[in-house]
Amino acid sequence: MIERRYTGNLNAFTQTELDTVRQKSVCVVGCGGLGGFVCNALARFGVGSITVIDGDTFSESNLNRQLFARPDTIGLYKAEVCKNELAHINDELEVFAVCQMLDETNAENLLYGHDIVIDCLDSPQARIVLENACQRLGVVFIHGAIGGFCGQVAAVFPGEGIMKRLYAEGEGAALPMRGNPVFTAQTVAALECGEALKILAGRASELRGRLLLIDLTDYSFEMIRV
């Protein structure tokens, strides 16, 4: 029998799928605007374990959109704060905090052993490093990015090289940077989690080889092949 805390997932997911997800390990890279909402959703849904990677600390400018940013967490490591918060949300969840920035020297070691990786970064260069490491490890990662009212999501499977196409040689950006309002971060984080959880449950990915573009100014959603 599924535990009562997870019964709200039933009908959308089967009990077999939920049992499968509870055995899975997720790595969330970045614990800012996207990462906090992603970790919150994963913890409530009932994944087996979460590793949070982020070497940054909270600052006052994070208060407008980052879930775990509060006046009393300013100056503290985002990954550690996230770990502590998730323990209050789901006390049976295993959470690991890594207070380091992902780079070429540590990426493979930090990502090794996870069933899926979720990109909550804000740097084109870091995303390409992430993609390269996931490709070498044979791990799927879910990409998400925001810019103003706009966002994008993709499921990146090993060998597809989508980040290299979106961010040519680590420069530029696929989205215009027009601020980071909280509702855009919440929307993209929800889409990332939905895709990650479906893949972890064993379902086919609708975003494989595709990029989902959203614009909350007119509520448009467009799927393009990459």
C-alpha cells in the first residue's frame, strides 16, 4: 500500500510508477529561482533521494523569486538551506547538499550515480559542462531556463548536444534577459519536474529532441524540434 502522504499522486500516476520513482535518485544543479521550486516539488512528490549542488549563498536580490531565500537565510549556502528545508517537508527523504559550483573538474564525480539530472543553472557555459558530463555518464538531464516572462524546457538525452546548439560555444543566451519574476521560475520549475518525474516513472519523453518555449505575456506554448 502506498503511504497516505503520496495518495494525491494516484490516478495521475499508478502505484507501480510511484514505487519506481521512490527508488530513484535525482541531482538538482543550482538552487536559486528554479532549483528551490524543483526541490520542493520533488520532495513532496516522493522521490527517493535528492542531491543539491550549489556553491552560492543567498543575497537580498534573491528574495523576489527564490523559494528558500528569506531575510534569515541571507549569507547562508543555498544547498545547505535547501537540505534543511526539505527535511521539514518530507522527513523520509534522503537529501545531500554539495556546496560547490559544478565545473569541468568535478562534474562527473558529482553527477555519478544519479538517475536523472535537473538543470537549474543560469550560465550557458555551466550548462554545456553539465551536458558534456551527462553525456559521458549516460544520464538524461532536464534543461530549464527563464528570461522575463519567457522560459524554455527540454529533455536532453546523451549524445544529442542540445545545449551546444542553444548556446554556441558557451556564449550568448537562447532567452532575452528581462528580469526574473517569481511566476516564470515557478512555471518552468513545474514543467521541469513534470518531465523528470514522467521519465523516472518509465514513461516516454514528449520533450526528447524538442524545446518547449513558453511566453507568459500571452500564455503561448510552442514546441520546436532541435
